[in-house]
Amino acid sequence: LVGFHLSPVLWRKLPGARSAGRVQSVALRLVCEREDEIERFRSQEYWTVDADFLTPRRDRFTARLTHLDGKKLDRLAIASEAQAGAAVAAIEAASFACAGVDRKQARRHPAPPFTTSTLQQEASRKLRMSADRTMRTAQHLYEGIDIGGETVGLISYMRTDSTALSGEAIGGCRRLIERDYGSSYLPASPRRYRTKAKNAQEAHEAIRPTDLFRRPGDVEGRLTVEQAKLYELIWKRTVASQMESAILDQVAADIASANRMTRLRATGSTIRFDGFLKLYREGRDDPSDRDPERPGGMADDENRLLPEIREGETVDRTAVRPAQHFTQPPPRYTEASLVKRLEELGIGRPSTYASILKVLQERNYVRLEKRRFHPEDRGRVVTSFLTNFFGRYVEYGFTASLEEQLDIVSDGRTDWKKLLREFWTAFSAAIADAMELDRARVIEALDEALGPHFFPVREDGAEPRACPACSNGRLGLKIGRNGGFIGCSNYPECRFTRPLAVVDGSVRDAAANGDRQLGADPASGAAIELKTGPYGPYVQRAGSAGTEKPERSSLPRGLDPDSVDLKIALKLLSLPRAIATHPDNGKPITAALGRYGPYVQNDGVYANLDSWEELFEIGANRAVSLLAEARQKRKGGEQRTLGEHPQKKQPVTAGAGRYGPYVKVGRTFASLPKGATVETVTLEEAVALLAPKLAKTGARKPAAGKKATAKKTPAKKASSANG
């Protein structure tokens, strides 16, 4: 209802805009607002100081400075190299002893079984699978595979908000845990989970294997690589959810100078009992290999031992290391973190998240680059329009409240007509008002809202909106037939325009992007250049003495021309890249860049890649998995050549069509009998199946030809037509 009536408003007022929707537009707003935060962010410098010490038993450990001159340091307290130097000097001038040791035990509990949204999040983190691909793969597992002559579903229904397991599933988990891992890994009583998500619909239990004793290794050979990985993820998460908690020993030691004015802290942790961690560890949205907030830059204290140290013992300092850091902006959303945020806000349904994220990309509202969502300028313009003129309908609270009301309707606790009437009265009025909006007012509102984005403050202090083509023109947002662009206020006297394009917070003027020499090819010595053509920027390797046609490669979508250097250009010019030989058909698998983006191909089958970087990273296993999925999606399937027909002397092929498997010679088809497959049918069987069809075709009499009748052509008309 929302999208159906709101989309035409966009088409009328914002040429180039494609669609809007109740959940789609809110998800887009989240991505755009996160980008606004990143653009407003100003990085701050700060320093940490770590010191290495030796215990009396000559065991080494690292501690971080926490107090200086008797004052506790916050994260940004040491703001410059000079201050860091003063802190280093204070540590080097003092002698230290252990001022206290704090020991405690912590328990870490397993995560609940998967819901639709948590499955999408974890598959994104651990398997690098998009939400859409996760749901399609889960659908195959739910529909099942052939085991012992019958189709067996491997997982329960994959569209659910529930974290609860049936009594049968819990019993199976507990028997398996005790059998395979021992009674120490089995809690005294079953774990019961409650769904925390807002507006949860719990008609189905959590996503789990249909048979817990069907281990991943038992079905791996019957599944594609991605199906096997997803099944293993679901199996491990389900079993781990019923295992004992992990127990960790955590130790913290305070190291202080003699006058207690300078203090450092060392921390460590060891796993006393691994519990569910023996089987499964939950992924992170934004993992970091090195964390500047921990001594030594360790990412996790989980298995970092702290040697035995006793209160009052003197420790010897061996080294002091200052380290510079800069605060980081909030991270862009991944598919996992965006799904998580939508669920936290109570917006949308798990079953729709995958399709919503896919639509945002297909509409060119966002792009997925290095697995992070970046808003396109079109998406920002649409979000700004909706926020200014339909603010209520893209508010997080309103959309979540509407979800709650829809749940009440589905439960039969209120009249759906009453809810629809209340919503439609206000919404239809807003639509009517928007249709009457003057184009100039729309442009003025968008120009003001998006000004900081398209015209960021310049470092030299110059006016960011000054027109470079005339002396007194002011640049602003304009809306044309094909969408938005930047133009001069002095139009038509000044016809300066440029596309909407912002890269890393700085406006990129298309006119300023001239050709660039990137260097020489190390192998041939040929010049490598970046050029701009009528279809966009590209790189080329110059031909020798002008006799050879230069090799060229267009820049893939999402690659900023300003960031292209010799190394990137040589990579692009090396395409297509040979990955491996396909294990099934022995033909090469290649990665290449096409007009629709990066892809892998083998024997006429193509599969798209998420980003251009994958062209140079993808290995054989993932490529085979993607191609297998692409083959399954091909309409009609692949044709298999069986040989030459003994009478017709034409190739006989077998394939799968909309009405089932068949064999074919020329234009004659014959269906395969029950039990026969495209993979197993032989040439002899095909010839026998085709024989009756060919006999019928040969017995048909040719249609009697119609007697030609002469038509009189009026001489006058013929004459005028020719003359």
C-alpha cells in the first residue's frame, strides 16, 4: 500500500527515482544516516603506552599505562607525541611493584538456536553469504535431498522469529552431547530460550536440523559447497545451544611506582572449561585483528596468559612502547549489522529482509563494497525527499508501531478495516499534498538538506558552492529528466554542470578528471594510462608504435578513479583470470569483468560476484559453488549431447524443460519415462524413444499448396509510388 502509492510521487517529483516502500525506505534511511555520521566525523589523535616487565621468576608480561601523575587516564588523555614522550619518561624514571591482583571467574553462555535474522547475520559473518543467497540455500536444505530413494528435508522451516526448540529436538541434542562429548558438557537441565526481538512471530520453532544425529559429514557429499557449509553452521549452533557454559579465569594485576603516581594494568584470561566453545563460537559484526584498547594490541584476552605474580613483588621493566592511534568513525553497515539493526528497531519481518536488501541494490540506491553498504547519490536524494515531505512514514518509531498494530490484526484483536482507515486517511492526504508540491520547493529543500554532503567545507577556506566556470554563480542541486545533477545559478548564461559524485567526503568534478599516466608495465615497458571515455573511466596499456590496438579495461562500479594506481590498473588489464579447471567437466573456470559487473564463468555458465576485488581473491572451491548454484537456476537446465542419430545423422541431446526431462533430434522431441534422467539416458534409449515420433513426422503429408492468384496492381498507384 505504501510503496504502491508513494512510488508514483517519486517518479513525478524525482526523475530517476525507482521506488519507495514502508520497510525499504527506512532501511535506506539507516544507511544514509550512517554515511552522514561518517562524513561529519572528525578523527582525533590519541596515544597509548605499554610497558614490558619481568616477574621475579623471569616471566614476561605486558601492562598498559592507566594513571599518570596520580590521575586516571581516559581514552583520549594522551593526545600528542609530546605527551606520550612525557609518559614514557615517567615510566622509565620509576621502579615498579605489583600493587594488587584481582582474580575472578566468568561464565560464557551459548547463543540460542537460529532465527531467520540471526541465520542471515551469522552466514554473512562466517560464510560471507548475502542474505538473499543464505535464504535460497536454506530453502534447498528445507526442501531436501534424495536419501535412500526418498526426499528428506534437512532443516526445519527457515522463516521464523522463534528461538524455541521442540521437546524432541532438545532431547536429541542432549543424547548426542552426552554420547559424543561426555556428561561434563551436558547441563543438568535443558536450556530454554525466549525470543527477544520486537514483534516476534513464533508460529514455527527455531531453525534446526530435522535429525540431530545426521552430522554434517554424513550429507556433505550430497550437497553443494555452500549448502554443506550452511547445514554445518545450523547443526553446530543448534547442538551448542544445549551445551554447558564455558568457564574462564580472568586475572588483572595493578603495577604501581613506589610513590603510586604512575600505574599500569596487565590483564589475562584462560579457558578453564571450554563447554560449548568446543563446538561453536559466534561471529562478530566488526572483528578486529588488533585492538588498541588492550595491552599489546591483542584482539581478545580469551587465551592470553598472565604469569604468576604476587602482590608486593618487585617487577623489572624491560621496554616501554608508545603507540599512536586515531579515533575511527562508526562502521558502515554490513548485511549482518543492518539486518540486526532492523530487527532491534522492530521494523520489517525476517522473511523480507533478504529481498529488501536486494531491492536497494537493484534500484541503485546503495552499493555493496567490501561487504559494506554505501549509499548512492540517488539513494541519498530519495531519503532526503522522504524525510522532508513524508517524515512520519520513514520514522523508525512509526514503522515499528505499525508492525505492532499489524501483529494485533493478525492475532484477531482488532479490526483490520479500522486500522487501514486510520492509516489511509492521513497517508492519502500526504500523497495528495506531495503531488501538488512545486518542483522549485522540492529542489530548495533537497539542496539545503544535502548541501553539506555535495558541497563539503574546503580546506583552503574557499566557498564550496562557488561556480568554477563563472565569476559569481552559486552551485546547487538541480533535478533534470534523468535525475539529479549539480548546476550553476546563472543558467542559462552559465551552463556549467557536473554529475552528483562524492568520494570520501570530497566532491569529484568530472571535468577535473583528465587522463593520467600511471606508470610503465614492468613486463613490456608499455605505458599504462587512466582515461575517460564516453562510457566512463577506463585503464589501457598502450600498443607498440601505434600499430597494436591498446588493451583496455573499464573501471568496475564502486572503484573511484582517483584511487586507481599502477598496481590496480595492471590487475584489471590482466583479466580474464584463470582460476582452476572445473573438477566435473575439465574445462577452465575464469574470472572476468563484464558490462554487468564481475563474474566467474565455466562452459557457458556465469555467476556474479559481490565486488570487483573478488575477481583476484576467489578460489576454486567458492567458484565451483557459485557456478553450481547458477546451473541450478538456469531455465531448462543444460543439454547433454548423447551422440549422432544413426538415420538422421544429427546430434541427439538430452535436457530438462518446463514439462520435464526429454531427448531431442532436430526439431523432434520425446519425453523421458519415469525413472530416467538426463544424466543416465543412453543414445540407444534415446533413439528408441524418438523412433515413434519420427515415424509420425515422416507419415504426415505435406500441406497442399494454395493456388497462387494474380493480383492486379493499379498502374496509377504503382507509378506514383515509384515516382
